[in-house]
Amino acid sequence: MERYNIPHPEIYEIIVSEYPDNTAKQAGESISKDVKDLPSIPITFATGDTMIPVARAVTNFEVDFSKVQAFHLDEYWRYPPDGKYSFIKFLYQNFFIPLGIDQRNIHTLNGLAKDPQKEVDRYEKLVTKHKIGLVILGIGPGGHIGFNESGTPFDSRTHLAQLSSETITRDQILRGQDTPNQALTQGIRTILEADRIILIAYGEEKGRILKKALHGDITPECPASALRLVGNKVTVLVDEKAGNLVK
Ligand code: F6R
């Protein structure tokens, strides 16, 4: 199957490839191109199952990432950086170390912060100062992006989020994680301010969530629908199973 585009009135491009690995390869190519064009680009990285093949693909492009300014999208709170399900641990293992990002250019949320308000304020200032060039997103329960759950206002900045019951079920019951019910996350406004956003999704379940985000109402009930407000800078990359539901 060749890749094809799904036209959408608000979104710059929605590209369908046959299998998750093809989608991930395309994401890898697109991310690498941004880094070639601007070696010191600030990038916000998501974690999760969606990102594992993306990380592999981007590493295979052998572009120099050493100067990239790397940002962390979200983190469980309170949760240690060396915990089994720590997002920062995931990012180091899958992206930062394999890509050779300079330690000095890695900016993380402290999942153990005693004062979460102080921590999110510090992080928001840092993100805003760097002006993010690219955000790499997955999509989760209820259309969440980062840990911006259903009902999160579109003008939210980095904040401490209460996870939705759907997300808690996915994490703690379906995935068997011993993770907290709260998390620190870049806000929806923080994400929308990036120069460019890539959202990646595979499979029917994600396709159903994405269908709501792309074709339903633009509403905080579905946080990913906010991407349509800045759709001219959004690229959605999906496999055929998700794409069939988004057409
Ligand atoms: C994680 C994050 C989340 C995930 C989403 C999908 O850093 O930002 O929004 O992208 O929960 O997770 P997976 O890819 O595990 O299905």
C-alpha cells in the first residue's frame, strides 16, 4: 500500500501508512528533517507504546541530535525518576541516550517535587523561554494529550493533573502499573504554542478516539480536538487501521 493523505478542513496533513512500523518510520523521517534544518531545535517528547517504534525509527536516520534541546511532556507525581514506569527513564532509554542528546540540553519535570505548583511554574517558564519547535504526541483515553485529561481547559499551562478514571484503569489495571493517580504535564496551551506538532496513532482503538478529536466538536471534553485550533501546524500520522476510522 502506498501512503495516502486524508483531506481535513483544519489539519495541515493526515497521512496514512499501512502498518505501525511504516507510520513510525515516517515520524522518524519528519523529526529528523526538523533536526537537520535546525540542529538546536527544542523538542518535546512523549512516552508510551506509540513512541517505541518511533524512537527506533528516528535513531536509524543517524542525524546528529546532540544539540537538540529536549523536553519532557509529562511525568507521574509523586514518582521517582528511576521507578519502573518513570517517563523520564523511558525517554533516556529510548530517545535521549540512543540519539546522543547532550545531558546539558535535557530539561525534565521532577516527579518527586515536594511543591508541585512551584515545579510546574518553573518548567512552564523554561518551556516558554526556549520556544518549542516540535512537539511529538500520542493520544490516549478520552482523547488526552500529555496528561491533559477530558475537561482540561484549552488555555491550561503546565500543571498537576488528576488522572481520569479511564486513564487510571488503562495504567493500573490493564497495564498493571503501580503508578500514582496524578501527574505533572505540559498544558494544552503550552503544547499549542509549539511551531509544529506531530501526533502519531496506530490501531482501531486509537482510530476511534482520533475520529472524535478530528471530526467531533472542538471541546475540552476531547483535549486532542484543541489541535484543530492550530491545525495548520499539525501533522497526524496513522496506520491503516486507525486511518480507516478517520476518513
Ligand atoms: C505520555 C503521553 C500520553 C500518551 C498516551 C498514549 O507521555 O503523553 O498522552 O501519548 O497516553 O499512550 P500509549 O502510546 O502508551 O498508548
